Amino acid sequence: MKQTETASFLAMIKTAYPFFEVTEPGVRLWHMMLTNLDYKTAQNRLANHIRSSKFAPSISEIVNPIADEERSFYELQRAEEEADKLALEEYNEKAIPMPEHIRERIERFAAQRRVNRHES
């Protein structure tokens, strides 16, 4: 990978992960580690990482990506939690609010239960 491609690659990481710091020593290190990697391959690995993780990648995650079966328990759990979060967000977007007449009945029932508990 060329120096300009490394800079472009790090800019992509910075765009996806705003808290990722790009420093001159960091750029030199990333470039040294990515020198033997094809730019398109690195882009594809970064795209896969962005889809699956809310944390910025380490150099090793780009240079030596691990297959799903080799992922640690923590990584699998984090991916599962992220999928659950996305499913919940999708559900909430499609959810229909409770009809007002049902809400009123539930509130009346709850009020009756509070009154009846105090009588005994």
C-alpha cells in the first residue's frame, strides 16, 4: 500500500469512528504494517469491520482478519448484542402505539388494585 493510500485508509477509519486519533507516528506505524497489503483488500476488510463493530479496528484486525469461528467469546457476544440492539430499534420504528381506550382500562384497573390493597 502506498503512503497516500494509507492516509486515505486512515481517513475512512476516522470518518466511521470519529474518536479514532490520526497522529503522525500512528500514520507511520499503520503504513509500515499495511505496506504488503493491497489497498482494495484493506478497504474490504475495513468495510466488514465497520459493519460488525462499533469500535475502531486495530492494525491486526485489518492485516489478519479472523473468521467467525475463530472469534473470541467476547467478540461473539458483542456482535450478538449489536444485532439485538438493531432488532429492537427496528421493532420500535414499526411499533404501533397502544390504543387510548386500552390504556385507560389498564390505568383504571391499576387504580382499583391500589385501592383494594389498602382495604385489606
